[in-house]
Amino acid sequence: MTILIADDDRGLVLLLSKHLLKRGFEVTGAYDAMQAYHAAIRQSVDAVILDLSMPAGTGYEVLKRMRANLKSSLIPVIVLNVSHTPTPWAFACRFESPRGGGFS
């Protein structure tokens, strides 16, 4: 199983990669939104760990484009976001899967 880790923090990509490799996964990395989207549609990945705040676009844009593309629409995505400053509000986004289900 190949996992794409998309995050502009190269140290975090390396850390996650080491842990996943030890557990038998294959790992590929992307360091901005455009690289992430292209890797998701061009490489044979089984899952994506996706940062929301990246250069060259946002994780939201990557996820929206992935869901609109038949090659990547069914790839499971784990959304990851690290904030160094607390925010006084929280929000939830609902993403619909192509099969009609969704998650919040």
C-alpha cells in the first residue's frame, strides 16, 4: 500500500515516512498543493495524508480537485493541519464522496 504525504514541512513528511515505512507501507511525498494533486492523479497511491496549509494552493483545493477527477475520486484522504496559534473558532466542512456518503 502506497501513501502520499502532502505537507510543506519536510521534517514532518520525513517523520511520518519513517513511521509508515517501519510498518510496511510505501511512501511518497509532495511539498506543495500542485505536487500533491499531480502525485495523487499520476502515481498509484492508495491513501493521502493532506496538509491544509501549503504553498501553491491549499489542501482544500487539492481535495476538491481530487474528488472531481475519476482517477483520484475514491482515494481515502486524511486531513492534517497543524496550527501554532490557537483559534477562537472551529468549523466543520462536509465533503461528499462519489458514492453518496459523506463525512464531517
